[in-house]
Amino acid sequence: MAGLASHILARMARSLSEAWQRVYRHPLYFLETFIDPARFRGTCYRAANWILLGSTTGRGKDDVHHQGVNRSIKQVLGYSLCPDFRRRLQEVAIG
């Protein structure tokens, strides 16, 4: 079936948002994921309209020394769950 991966990603995005709302009583406005381009191309994400946002620095989330690359550099992709996600995220950050 053509488009199966992007179809599954879209369904998962919807169900993730609903589940998050049930558990944490707060909606999700934007999703992000990381892809190791040395291993994957991210074709299914791009087909599902995820947007390439840039690349990581390769330091990892637990890096405290800020000394160069200690992890593989990943591509960061994002997916909007609502058209006004920027405004909504700003409201959360401010208020």
C-alpha cells in the first residue's frame, strides 16, 4: 500500500496528542523527532509533511562539558498539530 508509513505517522500524531491531553491535561501543539542521516533518510516523515528544522550539535542531552561531538549528528524534524502553534507555544512560555 503506497503511503502507508505517512498514513501511520499521521494517525500516531493524532492519537499521541489525544493521549497526552488525557494524561497531562495539556494539549500538544508541535512534535519533533530526530533522525540519524547516516542510517536513515527520513523518507516517511517527509512524505507525512514533517519539516526539516536543522541538525543537532552531536553533543547529546546529558553533555555538561560542551566539548565537541560525542554523539552522531542528527537531523531534527518538526510537525505542527495546529495552524497557530507558534502563538500557542509563546503563550505557554510567557504565561
